[in-house]
Amino acid sequence: MELTFWLLDVTYGVVGNAPELRLFGITNDDKRVLVLDRSFRPYFYVLPSGDVNNVFTNVKRKLEGKVLNVEIVKRRLFSNEVDAIKVIATIPEKVRELRELAAEVPGVEDVLEADIRFSQRYLLDMGIKPSNWVVVDQCEETKGNYQVDLVCLAKTRPRMIEEHKLPSFKILAFDIEVYNPRGMPNPDRDPVIIISTMTKEDGVKMFVVNDDKNDAKIIREFLDYFKRYDPDVVVGYNNNGFDWPYLVNRSSRIGVRLALSRMSNPPEPSVYGHWSIIGRANVDLYNFIEEVGEIKVKSLDRAAEFFGIMKRDERVLIPGHRIHEYWDDKSKRDQLLKYARDDVVSTYGLAEKLLPFAIQLSSISGLPLDQVGAASVGARVEWMIFYEAVKRGELAPNREERPYETYKGAVVLEPRPGLHEDIAVIDFSSMYPSIMMKYNVSPDTLVLGDCDDCHVAPEVNYKFRKSPEGLYPGLLRMLVESRRKVRELMKKYPENSPEWTLLNERQRALKVMANAMYGYCGWLGARWYRREVAEAVTAWGRNLLKTVIEKAKSLSLPIIYGDTDSLFVRNISDKVDALINYINNELGFDVKVDKVYRRVLFTEAKKRYVGLTIDGEIDIVGFEAARGDWAEIAKDVQESVAEIVLTTGDVSKAVSYVKSIIDKVKAYQFDIDDVIIWKTLDKSLNEYKVLTPHVAAAKQLVEAGYKVGKGDMIGYVVVKGGGAKLAYKVKPYILVKDIREIDVDYYVEKQIVPAAMRILEVLGIKESQLMEGKAGKSILDYFS
């Protein structure tokens, strides 16, 4: 029979002495299916340094009896044709041993592609990507002990088809609360007291222990419900970092087998730090929130508020270390249950916002849905490049350890300090991808010697062949063309219809992946890394911006500021139009007016300004408000000062506002959340040589019984007393018992006033005026 299904998950097993690929999916008619393919074998390439035939003979002799086949094949490496030796193994587990044996053979220069995961190798060679529709023309129904509606054995190679629709998913959000009287909970000791779930069909369900805290009972109840509901996608918030490892370890400790996968296995750790539930997609939404720069503190409550799911002041907030108190005190237990409910509702709401984009990232990159969030941006781009390389017969270089190196970056002009009115921002749409396509910049088009028909990068003089089209430009052109087609297709559907929304997420994902290509060029961990590529692209970028600046000067169009791929100019419509026409038509780059500011304020520093758009939005760039290492109160003050100055034109009003905040702080009229300073531990505690504030706070947490380590975000406040050094005046916010411990003078002098002065000092305001003086000028006195 022919079978069409949407590819959700892929894994493999070994049956007898042969690997079996397992493709889990969902059909058009809402059936859960498993397609088995036993026809594929693992392989890798051996690259000879000398005569290929001699090396081939020696490799074959060395591996005799251990492999299925050894053959000489033609491939390309950085566009140069090479003779490679393809070694086909019996099962994936043998590849590491075979690779090492092959590397020992005299005349072997390198062993390539031996580190590609077997299931991903299969997808690459078949040319199919997860989160897409796949057809198997001949599939024979068979038996199997799997939690699916249909199991069939593929008799033909699967093929991918283009279909802009999604199957009917079953999504389950879940969250756990753990009893933790000793600080950081331990699964060998501390029970799970609440498991919360939410689905579209059943709403919120809560599995709550009795007073005896017998969590084996609720874990079994959760397990039974999970199997009955049979979700395709499971979502959580930091579930890879906490919920799954805790639940799996706790279940093992109390003798409950957490058989949640469609093969009746427990969740298990997998690549990129994610936890795999075979046959389903386990998605940690925290991975995607980590990439949202506007959310400084990545907690679930703040992410939910940012996306308009639930306001923080409308939900129950309980510090994690006090969960046990709310359980032990029966008068507070309802609050704890409401807190758990709010968490799972927020998680489900985030899934509705983030999953459509995650699905498209998976579909484009080729990484399965449960891996694409946990993978780095570089890894996503690299798998996308892999697919293109396989089509071209291009071998993938091995990863290398490379020393850190810098190169000259983009043009950043000195801003004109002060206030400016009616400013247009000219945006170079995808400048770096456009440069890579225009000049065929790619690792495989780089010419290190003489070249008669090459593009030559300004300043650095690197040469790139004009033809054939390179790996990077070819892939970029495909992404750009795909995005153009998708946007055309969107016009056929009503805005915000399901079809329009799906296509909109796809065009956004295509844009994100195209723009990430340049970052991949300069990523030291990239397989296809060439420093010359990254340097050449930025050199062409600098040259382009300088050329445009000279043209603007010839048009007598004043330039206020310029940064990388945008120019801030006076909004003189005819001159702006003339400049845009010049860039589009004569230079061949796509630009447009991205936004127009009614007012914009520049300081003397680069990359630091605040602006009010004609739509009434406030942009704050490069100030404390856009950084995570200042207290929330400093961020709020700065945003409010910017808004007052830009919207009312009244500096006195801004000064009065700051003074009122100072008065409130000195009277302790604030919440502790307002004064927490957040900082991430970027290495292990014992690796720090200097005692910084967040390290000092982290050490206090350890002493109090909490487990902290690399990657954890530490929240601390500055308290009274201690020594002259700030590190001796900090305390983890969760250990503060009384808000009057807070050193309010520190927050006034080192947070509130400096944050406000970043904006107000450009307007001539002195620090003393915030503390006691008066401001008597109008904003109009400060216009440049």
C-alpha cells in the first residue's frame, strides 16, 4: 500500500544484526503510524593522501570480515573533486571502532562523516526532513508492539512532498512540584507532590498526593492518563533541565516504570541535552524563550506575561524554595494548587505561541521537532547545509578545535548626540545574505591563488569564483526563493486564518535561517568554517555602507547615525527616495525605510539611543533597560524617563518622576522583585578566581543547601552592612526575610539615578537635580 504521513520522530534499533529505522508519524486521517526501514546501513568515508588504489587495498585488508563493503567513490571537498573510500558497516555501534581502525592505515589523510548520527544520516540520504509530509509508495503492514494504529515495513525509499498543512496534533503540557524542605530537592529522598497537565480536550488535570506524600500513586495515575491521552507533542518549561530527569529518577527510586514512549520506554537523555520520548516530540519551551532577547529574566511567569498569556499580578507566585511550606501549611495548600495550575496553563499558552514556529524551524533545518529548540543556532544551520551538501556530493569536513580569533567588524558611525526630530531608518534587508549571494561567497568558492574570473573582496582582497554557485549562496537563494513563494501563497488566504498563520510562521523561520547563515560563517565550531568567508562578507558590508554614505552626502541628506545594516537620516522624503532608488537599482541591494522616529535621542556612545516612532512605540537600544544585569527598578525608571521625555517634551516632568521613585524607594515602598539583580554563572563556582557579587550570592545558596552550577541564573539583592566591596553586601533574594534588609541608598545611587542620567545628562540635567534640585528647561531647548 501507499502511505503518506507527517514525520514526527525518528529513531533506530538493531534487530538481529541489522539496523532498523523507525519513522513515527501522523496520517491525513488522524492515524498514528510507524514505518520501519531495514534497507539502510551506516557508512563513512576514508580520504587518502596518496594513491587511492593502494590505500583502498590496505583499508579493505584492515577491515576484512568487519564490514559489508568497501568501495571507491567520487565526491567533492570544498568543491574540489576527490577520490574517497566509502566504508559500509553492519550496525551503527561498530562505526567508532571501524573509524579508528581505518585511521591507522598508512596513506589515510582523514576519516570523514563517521560522527553523523545514524537516524540523521538516513534522513540526509533519503532527502527527507522531520515536520514534513513523507510518502512511502510501497509499505507492507506488519505486526509490532508499539503504541500506534499502524506498523508497516517500507519496500521503497521514502520521499518528501511539499504540503503546507499540519496534521491534527495532540498536545500535552505538564509540570511537577516537588516537596523540598532541605532546599534543592533530591529524587532519592523528596517526593513529587503535584503533577499538572493541560490538554485542549481535557483542560487542566492535577494529580495530587495525600498527606502521606505517596507519590508512587500519583505517578502511576499520571502514567495511566498519559497513555490514554496518547499525546504526539509533550511540552514543558525547563522540563529537560528539571522535570524529566527528576521524574525519571524518582520513578526509578520508588519502583515505577515510567513507560511513556510509544515503545513503552521511559524518557531518556539524548543529543543537545534534550530528553527523548520515542515516537513523540518532547519540546522544552524554555529553549525558545532563551533566544527572546526582550525577556531578560527567563522565568515562566515572565515569559507568559511577555506573550500576553497571563499577567504576573493575576497569578500566584511562590518562590521555589518555599513550595514545602505551602504544602505543610494546609491553609496555604490551595494557593500551591493554584500556583501549579497557573504554571501548566502558562506552559500550554506558550506552546500555542511557540510551537508553530518551532515546527517550521524543524521542517527547514532538518532537525527533529524535539531537538531543534535544544540545538544551537549553528547546529540548525549546519544540518540545513548538510542536506544541500549531500545533494551536491560534497563531503562534510570534521569538526575542529580552533583558537579564538577576531576580525574587523561592521561600520558603526559616531552618532550626533542630542535630540533629533523626524528621522527615517533605512534598513538593508538581509545585508549579509545578499552579499554572500551577490559575490558567491562560500567556503567552496574561495580561491587562495591566482584567479582570472573572481569577485575580490575590498580591503582584505580574498577571491571567490563567480561560478559555479557555491554551497552557501545556493542554499541562501533557495531560502530566499522559498520565502518569496510562501509570502505569495499567503495572499490567497484571509489574514490570521489557519493557513495564513502556518505560512506566516514558515516565512519567518525561512528568514531567521537565512540571516543565521552569516553567523555560521564566523562560528568556530562550524564544519564548513573559513575565516576568509566571514572577513570578506563584513568587508563588503563596510564598503557598501561607505558607498551609500557618500551618496547621501552628495544628495545633501544629513546622516545622524549608522550601524552595520541601517542608516538614520533626516526624513526628507524626496532625498530618502532618491537614496533608496540608488541602492536598489544601481548597487543591487534591497533596502526600505524600516521605521520613522518622531523623536530620537542619541548619546555620545555608539549603539545607544532611545526613540519614539510615529506609531507611538518606544525603542530603547543599548541602555540598562536592555540589559539583564540591572535591577528591574532601574529598567522601569529608564523606560519611563524615555517615554516622558519623548512623548511630552517636558524634562521637568521626567525629573519629578525620578524624584518620586527615589522617595518611594527610601520609604521601602517597593516589591523585592523590583530590586533583584540577575546574573548567570558562566562557569563552575570553583573556577571563579575573583569573588564577584553573583558568585558570592551563589556560594550563600550552596551553604543554605541549594544546588547551583554553571548556567544557573543567580538572583541577588544588595543589603545593608557588609564590607566596602559589593560582593560582601549581597544576599540571594530567596534568603531575604525582611525587605528592610535592603540597602536602599545603593539602589538610589547606583541603580536608579545612573539609569535615569544615561538619558537626562544628554539634556543638560545634573545628578544633583534628581536628588534635590529643579529642572526648568523644556525639551525644545535641547534639539540638535
